[in-house]
Amino acid sequence: MKVNIYYGGRGLIDDPTIFVMNKIMTVLDELNIKVKKYNLYEDKRGIAVLPKTLKDVDAVILAASVEWIGIGGLLWQFLDACYLYGDKKKINTLYMMPVVLATTYGEKDAQFTLVKAWEMLGGIPCDGICAYVNDPVAFETSMEYAYLVEKRTESFYRTFSKRLSSFPSSSFEVRENVMRPKTISLTPQESEQLSIYVSNDSYVKQQKEDIQELTQMFKKMMGDSPEGAKIFEAEEPYLDDFRRAFSPIPDVAVAFSWEIKGFEKKLIIEIDNNKLNCYYGKRDSADVEIKSTKQVLEKVVYGEAPLQTSFMTGELTARGNFRVLHTFDTLFRFGKR
């Protein structure tokens, strides 16, 4: 038979949890139980793949050191990984003994957290070891405490080796009827493979690079990058919008030059009475020269804001004959899309 120990402390030399774990390992070894200990602090990135180590064990021990409050982040990461990637059918058969040693207040709460979490995962919690330690040296040299650890370990051994039943818990009903994870259904093999990907730095880095590449591609398609702006400009956009919105004023002859950020050519708008000529190119002189981004231009041609409003708010700049600038919104009556 085999038992795994998952230690969530920091590995400090005076941590009483280490003494208790060593005592437990000695007792189980005498009972011919194979024991493997995982120090979670040694490989934080690898915590995500640890649920696969539950496949060939008969029981587990979750060991926590309470230094200020709770079981600590490393054990939470392990329990999260069991919830996300663990084989729930296997966990349903696993007995768990909590081991909590505290150098401050809160050992009972931490033990309850471990028991509750294991029940929510579907496992079978057993009586564990829970103690407040004020003097680590006195605790480790006490024959009485060593005897209690031995007896509790032997009781745990009898429980999981004989597959003893436990009383029903309301946590089962909560797990079955309320706590339904909003995740895709994966087989144990798929969950294990996913946990490997999560713990793989190179895979995560590649995923980020792929997402960045897709982002740039969509920016090009939307015209929000320099390359995309060139492609977009080649299609000569907005000209039809100006032609449809044109509302001529008698005896008016003006020219507008609109410089769009990212575009190589300017948008030229020439008006002579009831005639409109708009194109992309160059013009030696214009009555009004406008500068803006593509987004501001679109607000104007899509009827979201008059040009005068965009000018007053500073979204675009203009120079030249401001009397002519005031006529723009009269010459072009853009409808809201």
C-alpha cells in the first residue's frame, strides 16, 4: 500500500509539522507502507501536475503549518489543482488525514478547512493531528506527544487499509446538487494533460505569443495597425459617405484637406457650387487643413458627432479659413448609422 504526504509549509527548521511528518513516516514504514512526501515549496510551478500522483495511492496526508492564518497558499494551490485537473473518481476512494500544527491561533480552523475541502472534492476525511505548539523543542522531546502521533497514525492505517466506512455528510449533497463546476467535461487523461500544459512555462509563453500574433492579425484586418492602415487606405474608404451626404450650397467653392493618422495620402474634398470631387492624394493648397485619427473621422461620417463638435473638444485640429470650417456641417449632412 502507498501513502502520499503533501506538505504546504515553508520548510523552516523549527516547523513542528516537519517533526510530526517524520514521526508519521517512521510509523507507516514499520507497517510496510510506502510513503512519499511532496514539499510543495520546492516546486511551486509543478503543483498543477501533482494531482496525477494520486493515481496509485491508497491514502493521503495533507500537512499544514499555521504561521498567521489559514492553511497557506501552497496547499490551496494543490487543492485547486485537484478540483480542476484531478481524477474525481479516484479521489472518491482516497482517505485523507489532516495534519495541522500552529505556532499561533487557528489550528482548528485550518483543520476544518482541509476536511471540508477534501469532502467537497469527494474524498474521505479521517481523524487527524491538530495542535498548537508554543515551544517546538518541548513539543518534539515530549514522549507523550510522540505516543499520541503514533496512535493517531496507527488508527489512520487501520481506517484506510480496511476501507472502513464513514458516516454520511451533507457535503455530499452540496457537491452533487449545488457545486457544479462551470467547466468543460474532460476525461482524467485530458485533465492530466491540461495540468501539464498549465505547469509548462514554455507552453504558456507560446500561448501568449500566439494570442499576441492573433491580436496583431485582427488589428491589421480592422485597420488599426500601420500595415492594416495601408490596406484600408488602398480601398479608398469614406468617399461614398461624403458623396451621399453632400448637400450643395449655391455659389460656394471651397477645398478641404484631411490628414488621417496612419494614411500616406490625404483625403481631398473639393466643392464647386453643386459639384463634389473627393479623392485621396495631394493638393497644393486648401481652404481648411484638418488632422485627426481614423476613429475621429468615422465619428463624423457615421453621424455620431458634427465636425464642429470634434474641433471644439480637441479631437481634431484644423487650420485655415474658419468661416469655411463652419460650413462643413452644412455641406455634409451625415446620417447616424
